[in-house]
Amino acid sequence: MTPQIALLRAVNVGGIKVSMADLKTLLIDLGFEDVRTLLNSGNAVFRSKGTNGVDLEEALEREFAKRTDRPTEFFVRTAEEWKSIIDRNPMTAQARRDPGHLLLVVLKRAPSNQEVESLRAAIVGPEIVQADGKQAYIYYPAGVGQSKLTAKLIERHLGSPGTGRNWNTVLKLAAMVS
């Protein structure tokens, strides 16, 4: 059984209301084991047989839309992939010093170097962006709330839907699947 982490996009912060109990029930009904959720923003960990990656994301998205009549994206990573995301963090100093202002944005596809440079050029504040594979690491020294570097701007420049979690949540999810 493969430990997995699933992140839902824009749940309970972006207009789609989902109880974590309902998310847990959905995952259990689909045959996943050891299902647990974290916080109220669409974070779940579970164990699965077989399906991984894009196929699993698409299956979860279809079933979620069927049950709730509200489509949203799922971003799924194995525990091993999650560990690699943490290990490859290019902003370790910010992660240690200010984890609440370091955001991991998990993407559907890896942005090109040109797309990352386009995003950097669009930044009008003190934010710093690094990308590695299908994720971006964004440091918001003044906080996310008032920043002009919004999810919409990030997705437009990186050419991919994504969902963000602060570094504290990233580490909590890692602990849950270890």
C-alpha cells in the first residue's frame, strides 16, 4: 500500500465548501485505507493500492464532482515524492526562520524556465519564487494576505493550476505519512 497525500484546490477558502468528514468518507468509499485529514482546507493522507499520479488525481476529481456537483482539482503526491519536495526546498533558510510565510504551490505540470522567469518579472513586491519540477516555492516576507502575487497571477504565468500550503502544513503532512 502506497502512502499518498491529496490536496484539494480552493476548498473552504475559495468558494467550495467541503467538510473534512465528507472528504474522508469519499476516500474510504473509494477503497483507500488509513484515511486522515488535516485542518479544514482540503488536505488528506491515505494508503492506496495501484493507482498513482495523474490517473489517481483524475479519478478523485471525477468522483468528487459526481458527489458534490462542484468540480475542483486534486493534487496527489506519494509520501516519497513529498519527502523529495521537502528535501529539494531551495529556501531552507526561510523554512527554518519563517515557515508561515513560505508557501509550497503544488502544480499539475512543471513550468518551463521561461514561465518561471515570466512570473518573477510580474512580481511587484518582495516575494521570491523558485520552481522545481511540479512545484513552486514562494516566500512572502510580508505575508500572503496583502500580496499582489495572487494564485491567479501565479497560475497564469506558470501555465498550470496549483494549490498552495504553507511550510508548517507541508511538514505536518509529511509527519502524517511517515
